[in-house]
Amino acid sequence: MLLFVCVVVCLEAYAPKIVASEFDRSLLTVAQVGEGNIVYSYDGEAISPWHDVPFSVDGFLCFVCEIPLGTTAKMEIHKSHAFNPVIQDRHKDGSLRYYEYGRSIVNYGAIAQTWEDPLTPDPDTGLGGDNDPIDVLQLNAKPCPRGAVQRVRVLGALALIDGGETDWKLLVVDVDDLSDPGVLWRDVADVPVHRVHAVREWFRLYKTAEGKTENNYAFGGIAVNATHATRVADLMHVHWRTFVDGRTSCSFNKVACWVGGAHQQKSEGRNDDGSDAELSKTTWYSLCSKTSWYRGLKVLKVPEVPEELRPGSLDSEGFGLEVELKPTLVR
Ligand SMILES: *[C@@H]1O[C@H](CO)[C@@H](O)[C@H](O)[C@H]1NC(C)=O
């Protein structure tokens, strides 16, 4: 009897707060709070971009933008904070992490509802995963607004090996950016060769700027095709399911990865700093790019808009950031 109760309670399946087939992007809110942390809600309810944003919608995967093209702040989905906000990574001494190698040459982020399981050897590399949602290199010419959720097409993937761990880099394009030539790409074979080469070299070398060794690739650094890469993403979605259902565990810096739901601790606030309270009294801004996917995506601006998201700002390498930031009071 006890065993039966435990099986029912301990293995209760995680129910994401958004049902993929009913996903209405106009209900998704992306907000920037505190020192630039990005938090999410759906239909007024706090959600996790990792666990509640669907893995796929309309046959495309859901990409969460963490490090826009041309920027250096190492933003990522935080695995153990409540509701998994996107926040800037820190060094062991507490200082904020930036790419030291240079500005990002891709829109970098992750696919929702995926996890590279450290304990399951990858079928292609024989090595366990890096304990993160699967990484994504989105190849559009326009920077993605930080925190935005986009529908992307998988074109291929690079099997990066970092310190004995598998760290797949999915190559994708935003299917809603109709002005980008990439919207016609169906496979990595359609991407200009020099672009794939530049990306491969960047991710092979970027840690050398921090005094670390070069990364390696399986398959001799040749990108696997769209079919193969899609299979990889599907497998990482299965690994995520195994962990959120409590059949395996995930931790980050010795703290359990946060998952909402019955088998995990209830979380009252949304962030360590109690930023939930701030949400209700701040001004809502609308961050609208020309692509339809962002329409209805609301960004809450608290103290200031990051330099690189200011309209018309250009960085030293001449990347133009065509993000239109329109202050629109919605509440
Ligand atoms: C994709 O790559 C796999 C090997 O991983 C191969 O078997 C398959 O034929 C390729 N598909 C296409 C459409 O090229």
C-alpha cells in the first residue's frame, strides 16, 4: 500500500501550464525585472520558460532567446531558481559572466522542454549530456529580442564535446522572420558554407579567451542534417520528460533543478529577490518586431532597457539592432 502511494505521488507526471495544441502566443508575457532578469507568464499566471513553454508548436520547435546576436552577456535559463527565469550567469566569485572571445555571432538560446541528461550516454558521441536544455544557434540576420520565444525550423546540429560532455548545438531559423533569406532553408546544406564554418570555429575556440582549452566536435565537426538533428532534439525532449516526472534527478550547483508541480516543493515567490511583487506595479511595454510571432508579446521594463536593446543602437562590429521598443501601457 505504501509503495503504491509512493508510486502515485512520487511519479506524478508533470503537467505543463500551457497545452501545446492550445498555445495562444498573445497570452504569453515576457517581462524584465530587477537587474535584467527575464520572467514569463501566460494568461496572467507565472510560468517557467523551460517547463511550460511547449517543446513544439505547429510542427516547429520553440526557441527561447538568451544571448542576442551582437551581445556578450551570458544570459541563460536558470535551472534551480523558481520559475526558471533567464538571468545572467556568474563566475564563481560572483561577478557577471560575459563572452570574452567576442560578441555573439548567432542568436543563442535553448529549446523549451529539453534536457541533456548527464547520466545517459548520447547515442552519437557515447558521452553524457551537459545538464542543460539543448543549446540553439539561431542563424537569422536580425538579433532576437532577449527572452523572446520564437517558432524555429531545425536545419542541422553540431555535436560539440566540452570537457567530456555532449553539448549539442542545434542550427535553426526563425520561421516567422519572412524578410530573412533563411526562411527558405530546409537543411544545413542550404546554409552558406562560410556561415556554418564561422559558427563551428567560434564555438570551438570561444573558451580559449577564458584560458580554457578548445572544444571538440564529434563527426569531425561536420553538421548532421535536419532529420538527424530533429531526432536529437526529440531525444532531449524525452530526457526532459523523464526528469520532470521524477524518474531521474537534475541539480545545478548542488541545488535541485526547479520544477513546479505536485512532486516538487511549492514555490511561493517567483524569484529569490521577490520580484513577483514588483510585477504588478510596473509599467508594461510592448516589444514589437515586424515578425508576427512577437505580436502580443509584452515586455515589462523595470529600471532600464539594456544598451543593446535600445532602438537604433549599433555595436562596434556594425550589427544593427532593429528592435523597436514601444512604450505601450497595457494595464
Ligand atoms: C541525414 O543523415 C542521415 C545520417 O545521420 C542519413 O542516413 C540520411 O540519409 C540523411 N538524410 C538526408 C535527407 O540527407
